[in-house]
Amino acid sequence: MQQIHMWLDRFVEQLAIPLFRLGKNEVTVWTVLSFTLLLFFLVYVTRRIGRWISERLLGRTKIDPAARYAIGKVSQYVVLILGFIIILQSVGIDLTTLNILAGAVGIGVGFGLQNIANNLISGLIILFERPIKIGDRIQVNDVHGAVTKIGTRSTTVLTNDNIAIIVPNSKIISENVVNWSHNDENVRIRIPVSVAYGSDVRKVEQLLLAVAHGNRDVLPDPAPTVRFLAFGDSGLHFEILAWTMTLTHRKGKLISDLNFAIYESLKRNNIEIPFPQRDLHIRSGELPIRQMQ
């Protein structure tokens, strides 16, 4: 028993060994160890608090899920910052002694961490202003998919190929973003159709409208419409305008289904779909013909 007490005394002495001085305070092994443990505990607790606020506390209200998520995230960051300050004070680190360190960090941010700081600030702007939210269908440059997660540094977009693409938040703030479901889930699609010259244009209009009305994913209100756009080089150009709500995230499938139905309807009614045509004019003259032996 006495030997165990001796080991404990030595262990306590080792923890009290000073590593360096920070202002008027000495930073010991115990200071570093307790700070690390408390920091890990703080991160765990703040995540649970953010989740509890967004799912439990606000889950009973009429606030939409995206707003609940944003409030939970902001609350998590506030608790994390306050808890970090309290931990520094509790382990005996005076915040006034960190002015030099804060200045050095500021220089580091200015020279080497601009992108990280930009993404962090952009993430907070997204959470507060909510130009996009969880579940929105967005397009950023060549990235097209549904928003599944909005973090402080990046946003996760899930494509139709089930591929998660990480988009930096600064891209969403600084570049043009197409949000297909910002106001509601209704989206209008455009399908170009060309028919040969000589076709009955009114009959073509009726057939295209019948195809659009016959698709169950096309909304009856607003009703689909057909436009006669132009007299093209090889044919007459039409366009179907149709609204959908069920295939907002899979508009490619709706376009494909309508194209199949359009082709079958035009073929069944003997309406020709044109192909590029060119008139070839040969000037009069004599061409020598040589017979090969």
C-alpha cells in the first residue's frame, strides 16, 4: 500500500513539471493533459447540444427542417466558443497573455489561411441567410445534385449517381448558384422538338400537348404548353413547356420519358422528324472520264 502511494506521489510530481511559461503562468503537463481532455469533452457535448436543439427542442415547432438545422449549428458554435474560453480560464491560462499568439495567428491567416477563413465566414453566411438549405436541388458550375449537409467549411452535394461532392462554401457565396427548389418544388422543363416542312403544325401542337398531358409526372396546373419557335434550316422548331413536382431531382428521367412518347406519337401519325439537309449545286461543264484498263 505504501508503494502505491509512492507511485501516486511520483505521478503527481511528473504532472506538475513545468513545460513553458505563458505570461506569468507556468504551463505544466497537467495543464496540457486537462486542457486536451476538456476540449475533447467540449466538442462532444456541443455536438450533442446542437443535435438536441435542432431535433428535439425545435422538432416540436413548425419551423422547417433547414431552419432548425441552421439554428442548431449556430447554437453549437456559440457554446463551443464560450466553452473554449471557460476551459482556458479553468486550466489557469490567462487570456491576456494570448495577445501575441492571437497576433501570430492573424498573420498566419492573412498569409496562408485565406481560403479556410473565407470558407468559414461563407459557411456562417449560408447558415444565417439560407440561400440554400438541406434538401435543395442546386447546380454550381458542373456540380448538380441535392444538398445533404451544410458545414462550416464546405457543403456536401449528392448527385443522381450517388456520388457525394464536397463544395467549398466560398464557391456557393461568390459564384452563380442555380437553386431548383428555393421557393417550391415545382420546376418547369423545356423539350425542343423539330418536324419536317409540310407538316400540319396544328396537328403537331395537339400531339405534343397530348403527350405532355398523358405523362403522370407533368402537372395539370400550370398546364403544359407548346410553342412554335422558328423556321429552321432543316425543319420547324417547336418547344414543350411542362411543369413537374415529382421529378424535380430527376428531370432527366422526365425528359427521356417525354422524348420516347413524342417519337412514338409522331411516327404513328406519319409526321417526319427532319435531319440536316443541304442542297448541292453543280456548275455546268465537262468532266473528263478516263476508263481504267
